[in-house]
Amino acid sequence: MYTALRATSQTLVGHLRQQFEADSLLRPFFGAGSGGTMRVTLNSPQEMAENQIEGLSVWLYRVVRDEERLNAFPERISLDLLRRPPLPVRLHYLMTPITAVNSQTGPETEQVILGKVLQVFHDHPTMCGTDLRDDLSGTEAELSIRLEAQSMEEITRVWQALEGSYELSLSYEVSAVDIAPAMQPERIRPVVVAMPEYGLIVPE
């Protein structure tokens, strides 16, 4: 499905929001029932700051082909039909906590939020089954989430693209995301007769 990017993002956001609301330290900030106003959103850090939104930015900033799975074979779905393999991609997310500039406890709260993100994905690095949201719900998809070690140069490039000042953040890579082809399965001639051949290995 071509909506896999959105569904993957919704899965991450939904899981993080659920874990934040269940945490006694973060519930007052993210739990609507506790008066919390912070949000887990797909907006970029700059968009959150400009709109005075506090919480966690889960921003998809890069999509690349998964070279390790790029040469998958077509899937035979019947005797005379072949389905083209999906396009495998890896998604890169920047996770940035945003608090009010004039907040005295802002830096401490941001570090608590990032610590919780690290804990959540360390304990649960694979999303599947009931974890999946949106169009991935009910599928056999399995998302692997890995913390990326970025150099200062790589981090600087990302924040330069945002045209904003650097904020403490984490980068995660999510893999096994497939973009399904729109083309109908290709009809081929089925194998009617298989003629096995036998040979004798003779030592020289």
C-alpha cells in the first residue's frame, strides 16, 4: 500500500502517546484527563515552535530505498499470475521535545521526554500485530525501530534544513516498510510439464 508511510508514522505516534499517558511522571503533561496539553505530533520542530505547540515532534525527515531487500523476486500468487515485489524503504525520524521558551523547567522536561522515548523503543524495538495503526492494522507487517548514531555533521545538516537553532533530539530508523505496486499482477503461462534430468558424476 502506498499509505505505508502514514501508517508507520501513526503507529509510532500512537505507541508513544500511549506510553506517555501511562507514565506517572509524564501523564500530567500528555494526559488529557489529567489536564495535560502536550502533544505527540508529526509536525516538524519548527512548525511546533511557530504554532506554540508543546510536546514531542516525531518528524519524518528522510526516506531511502532499502538496498538489502531491493532485489526481491516477484511473488507467484497463482499458477498463472506473478505480482511485482513492493518497493522496500527505510524511514528516518527526528524526535525532538519542544517546550515553551519561558518555561523554567523546560530543559528538564525535554530530557525526561527523550529518556522515555529511549526506554520505550529499547523495551519494544519491534512493532507488529496489535501495535500497528491506520492501514497497517490487521496486516502481517513488522516494523523494526533502531536508534541511529549520527555524527555532528549529519545532525548539523538536518537542522540547517530546518532553518532553526539546534535542539536536543534523537534519530530513529524504521525498516521493513513496503510500498506496494499499483500495477495489476502479470499473467504468465503456467508450467504444464516439468521434465527432470538426471546425470552421473564420474570422477576424473
